[in-house]
Amino acid sequence: MPLTSLVGNHALKEQLMPRLSGGTLGHAFILAGPAGSGKEELARILARAMVCDHPGAKPCGSCPACKKALGGIHPDIIAVAPLEEGKAITVDQVRQMRADAYVRPNEAPRKVYIVEQADHMRVEGQNAMLKLLEEGPSYAAFLLLAENQGGLLTTVRSRCETLSLIAQEQELSGPEEEQTALLARTMAELWLAGDEAGLMALCAEYERKKWTRQQFSSLTRYMTEHLRSLLPTGADRRRILQGTQLMDQFRLALAHNVNPAHLAGWLCASCTEE
């Protein structure tokens, strides 16, 4: 599994898996998320996928290109970072990157630039980056890492696909994980039955315990799994699909720092929506 090393972020993994298998990654991405969310690891995975020699799912991890990338010595994966700690990538660095981008790849079909702290760049640097995104060669790919994608110009964001990651807290395990899975199963069935009162009672209990974002993320994942497991049983297919789509929206909202308590209220209100 090419995304095994990325912790958490289950919805994002599900979104990316078919594209890694089919080799359909675009040329420009913003990897947005707070410290500890795994954006650096995801950047390395995507970079390896873009240079991988294997004809199947990428990155395979075993071809010569993957081995070089894992060892940090692949000539077509280039990291661009601020020259000094606490400083931003300069416009001159972006211009150097532009000149280098027009030199064809050494070995791989693509040349990948991992741009660290992209959201800290000044306007001049971002405008130079924008020109590269718009006019760069077709084989060049750019992975812009940002803690706050709002720090990037709207024009830069519009030229990139944004992948939002969630900070990972301590993973659930043992009794806590079992309790979350059981609660998710109960909530999924209440939602499927349109039992708003039952859901409100469980959400109130959730609020008293002050669950973390990670716990709510795990709850939505287990609810999705249980709802999908009900498809062969003859349960209301339309309602099941609505529920799985709602869980996807919750995970996206978590990636944009929406308070889990607000999402719990949204879940209850959805019971009566048609």
C-alpha cells in the first residue's frame, strides 16, 4: 500500500489511492495542514509516485527510482527550502527553480519540486511561482507545502489542487477504539432510521466527554464503514449514500478546522433533511 506510511487522514487516502494506481496525478498541488499533519510525508509519497518506474500502483517502493527516492538521492526530486531559518523562500530561489525546471529530467518522466513553507513566500516570490505554474514544462510537477493555505495568493491557489491534511493526535487503541467503533455503529443506525432524538442524546454525551478531532475523525470513518456494510442488506440505499457523503463532508470540515461540536449538531440536524 503506497500510502501506508501516512498516518491517519483516511478520507484523503481513499481519494488518492485510485489516482496513484492509475497514474493520474496532476502537475501542481498545495499540501495544506498544521504541523504534525503529515504533509511532508505525503509530499515524499507523491514525489516517489511521479518518478516510479513500476507499471502498476505507484510508488511501488522496489524499483530503482523508488529506492533512490527513499534514500533521498533521486536527481529528479528537488526540495526547495528557505535559505535561513525563519526566512522565506526568495524570488531569486523561485527564478532558479524556473531555470532548472526547463532542464529536462535526468532519469524519470517527471521532475518534482517540493516547495517548503510556500505560504511564507512574499508576493514577489509567489507571483514568480505563479508564472512557473502557468508556463512551466509539462513534465514539471510542484508540491507546495503550507500550514495556512490562506497565506498563498488566490491566483496561486487557483492553479493548484489542494490536499488538506488533519493533524494527528495519539492514535486510538484498545478499549477506546472499540468504544468508538461501537458508538459509530449505533449512531449510523440512528441516522439511517432518522432518529434525531437518539442522535442528540449520543451527541450530548460526546460533548460532555470533549472528544478530540482525531476521535471525531475516527467516528466518521467507522460510521462510513458500517453504512457501507449495510448496502447488501436491502436497507435504504439512498439514505446510506447520503450518510457516507455526509461523513466525507465532515472529514473535509475537520481539515478546515471546524469544531467537532458544530459537526455533531450538523449530524443531528441532517436527520430531518431530505
